[in-house]
Amino acid sequence: MKKYKILSRINSPSDLKGLPIDDLYILSDELRDYIIEVVSRNGGHLAPSLGVVELTIALHSVLDCPRDKIVWDVGHQTYAHKIITGRRNEFPTLRTLGGISGFVKRDESVYDTFSVGHASTSISAALGIATARDIRGDDFKVVAVIGDGALTGGLALEGLDRTGESGRDILIILNDNEMSISPNVGALAKYLSKIITNPAFDQIRSRLQALVQSIPRKGWELFNYARRFEEGLKNLLVPGMLFEEQGYRYLGPIDGHNIEDLIESIDGALKLKGPVLLHILTTKGKGYTPAEENATLFHGVSAFNPNTGKFNSVSGGTTYTEVFGRAITKLGEEDKKVVAITAAMPDGTGTIQFKNRFPDRFFDVGISEGHAITFAAGLSTMGLKPICAIYSTFLQRA
């Protein structure tokens, strides 16, 4: 490990306390440099971890961990967390035999609150921890960090509903890196559009439009403001309203790379009673141009050249995943009753080959493994032959 101005002095989260903001920004640059250096050699989840460096610094600057609890969703984004929490010198062993895990692991560190394998588990786990805290009469803080993609999972939505209903003191930080939330917010926006374009509403709007336009000089200007307001409603109000209706205090969205704003917002949110949702906007792959330009490619990577972003060549050969993909595609060719199901991983499971060949018989159910299995059971009752391909780590949710 090279000598860093700030990072070389960070042995635990307590070392962040009292550091000037300028030093925290230097630390964020150094963390990114160190993460890129190690992941370029060992492989790992690069873009997700680069996107939450400032958030990680802000959380550990405000919270008193390990007394306070951070529940990370997935674990893909926890490299900065691992480095800050006493594993800086061990970080080069990431994902190697006998080295530190690529995910959050309870038996690796007291700072790893909840072991995770994949997405959508953080809110339910955080609610369990907060409930135990209250039963025991403790007063520590509980924070769940979840991405916009993970929030689409059924388990996350169940946890969101129960946590809002519980009224317990929990902070949920929604890390919106624009990779998944746009289509979902779009669906809600369309629903709001139905209300706005309802005939009764439209009649009232037309009358108001005529009235406003008749105002001398300022009429058309006011009308244009109103029209922009109508369009903006779908993007500005819907997400916050959704969470408020579920019993949350909604804060944000704020810049997830502005450390001052993050510290102020997290500190303020933790002082509120009841469940709070803080919405932050981040860039996946932040600080490394190849990852920013292609966050999907740099989500999970093998070894690569950090200077060019080019991946190291690997020996040829067919993978087990490719063999599986070819086999189920052949089955699909032989039997029209064969269908394939996966949970958000068509490439990783090899079902992408089946999808390309038989798109009408392929189903990607997203982060919904429980639904995937029961959906498959329903298909089978009607004589179809479902092949359900799911990562074993994903079954944590099923």
C-alpha cells in the first residue's frame, strides 16, 4: 500500500471525528485510488463501491460505530466501509483464499452488522435490530443503506411497509444511482398522469387555463409556469409522497457526493423520531471514468489495467454457465413446453441464450425469488416445464 496523506492515518471510524471537510474530500479521493488499485488486481465489485465513498465517510463521521448499526444492502458497495473500519492493511487480500470477504461478514468485523449475500434484505434486518434494541431498552442508532435497484425487490417492499407501520426510530438511506429507479418512478408518474388527465380534472384545468391566459401581460407567463409545474409534479412529488404515505419522514433528494450535505442531513435525520427515509443521488463508478461511462460493465469485474480500463486477457475455454445456457436452449428447441425463469441475472445464469432464442418463453422476474418459484409452480400446473435458474446467494430472500 502506498503512503496516503489521510488514509494512512485512518485505523477506525473514530479517526474521522474532527477532520476538516477538506481532509474528508482528500480521503474520498484516496479511498477511490486504493479501491481501484486492489480491485484491478483481485477483481470485485468496483462501480458500486466507488459510488458510495462520500456516503460511507459521512456515515462513519456521524455515527458511533460499532455501537450504532449500519445495515448495508447487498455488500457490493462496502469496500470503503471495510477500509475505514480497521481493514485497511488487509484490503489487498480482498476475495483471496484466507483474505477478507467481498461482502459484509459478521465474523470478520464487529462493524459488519449483518451478513448479506445479495439485495433487498437490509430494511427487514434493520427493523429486526431496531425492534430488539427497543425491547432491550437500548438507544443506539440503526441505519439501512439500500440502492434503487434493491428497493424494487419484494422483500424490500415488505420491509418498507412494516418499518413504516412500526413507528420505530430507523434511518433508511436510499442510494439512487439512476440505474433502476427511473422506470419505477416512471410507472408512478404515469399513475399521477391518469389523475391529472381525468376528464373532470381536465375540464377544471381548461377553465383555469382560459382564466389565467386572460390576465393582461402576465397571463401566458403564468400559464407556462403552471404547465411546467404539472410536468414537474410527476418527478418531484411522487417519490416523496409515496414514502410519506407509508409513515416515513422523507428527506431529499440530496447530492450523494457532497460530504457537508450528507453529514448535515444524516445528523438531522437521526434526531427525528420514527422512521426516516433520506434520498441521495449518486453516480455509480464515481471518480473512475471507465466505470462512470459503463457502470454495468464495471459492476463486477475481473482483473484489469487501471490506467486504461481494459480487462486482462483470460485463457479461452467454455464455462459451465455457457454449457448450461446451450443445454436449456437445446431443450427449448426440442420441447415447446420448456420455459426459462431467472431473477435479474440472465447473463450470470446463462439463461440469456434461451432469452435470445425464445423471448416469449423467457421470464426475468427481477429481485423476486419467492415469486419466481411460485410462478414456476403455477406454470407447471398447466403442463409447462419451467427451468428456474437462481444464484444460491439470492435464495436468502426466497
